[in-house]
Amino acid sequence: MTKPLKRHSEENSEYAQAWTDVVGGLTRVWMWRTMAFQDIRLRYRGSMLGPFWFTISTIIFLLAIGGIYSRLFDTPVNQYVPYLMIGFILWQYLSMTIVDGCNCFTSADAAIQEAALPYSVYILRAVARSFIIFLHSVIIIPIGLLIFDVPVSWGALVVIPAIVLIIINAIWVTAFFGLMSARYGDIPPIVANFVQVLFFVTPVFWHIDFLGKWERVAALNPFFAAIDIVRAPLVSESPNITSWPIMVGAAIFGCLLTFVIFARLRTRIPYWM
């Protein structure tokens, strides 16, 4: 009876330490926020416009693709460009969060070896960094809605909880892929290639209605769900009936599963560096 009891107490200790780690990260807002801003400064060091180059390249891309694809899909420009604009900017954020999240631990190997900080600090640092860069492009959306005269009602305020839900999912996704990438070096390139393929099968450029009877299958794509709960209210449409349940379910299941994995593997992170 001694061994099972001992094992049970060890598991409880793992979860307790993991929870302490998570709380420690969440209470150190100043730390991971400062680290995120520092990462951005270093990334764009020597650049005159800094992360606004990301904004400018997004605008050029939208103008070029919007004009061409609106003709291909035989859709008025003032309807298609706002749809594309919101979808593409959100896709940039989602893909950047996942790809950068893979390196949340490996890119901080020196700090992990030298400083006894909660591991969740590095997770939140990566999430904050991606969100700050996202904010440099999100300013395009209200300007684009005004230019193309898209009516926005008070119902668009649902975008706020939608963004919060996306961030919650971004945290567990970053933690999950960060842990897997720390253990297996093949994960980052595999994830990058997989995300690139998903770009073409996710309704970013095209409307989900184009798929006809396959629409219900495409609606199960969590990337579409994340984009849909933000884009639909801004273009005066109703989100797909499955989008909110998918995102809420992903947040609950993903957080629980990732916390269990984090509790079991967090002490091994320094040995994987």
C-alpha cells in the first residue's frame, strides 16, 4: 500500500507545483510584458518603422489580392476586401502564435538554465509578443471598414470576448507546442509546414458557403471558428452555429490537457535545452 500512496502524493505534488508555476507567471505581468517588448525591439533593431513594416506589407498584400480575388469570385470589392482583410489579419496572428510558440522555451534556453523563473513566464512572453505584433496590424481593420462603408452595429462588441477566448486558446497552444518542441526538435518545422497547408483549406480568402455540402465539415476547422467569431460580427453576419462551441470546447479541453502535460514534463525542460 505504501508505493501507490507515495505515487499519488508525487502526482499531487506535480500538479501543485505546476499550479504554483502558472500563478507565478500570471502575477509577473511586468516581467513577461517587458520581455515581449524587448524581443520586438531586438527583432526590428535598426529598422526605421519597426513592426509597422508588418502593417505596411499586410496593406500591400490586401490591396493586391483583394482586387484580383474579388474578380475571380465575382464579388463586389466593398464586400470582399473587408472579409479578406479581417480573415487574413486574424490568420496572421493565429499562425504566428503557433509557429513562434514552438520556440517559447528553446529560444530562452540560456535564461532557463541560469534563472529560476516560472516556466509559464516564457509561455506568456511568447503569447504577449505575438499579440503586440497583431495590434500593429489590427489598426487596419477599423480604417478598412470606414473606407469600404461597412455598417458596424453594437453587436460587434461581441468581438471583445471573442478575442479574449482566442488569447486563452493561444496560451495553451503555445504551452503545448513549446513543450513538444523542447523535447523533439522536429516539431517546429513540421508545425510550420502544417500551418501553411491549413492556410489554403481554411476559409480566409473564400467564403465557406462555396463548399456546398462540405460546409459543415469545413466549419469544424478550429482556425475557421477562431476567425469566424471575430469576422462575422464585424461584417454584419452571424457566426456559424458551431464556431463558439468549438472555441469554448477547445479552451476548456486544451487548458486541462495541457496543464496535465505541463505538470508532468515541466521539471524536464532544463534537461532538454
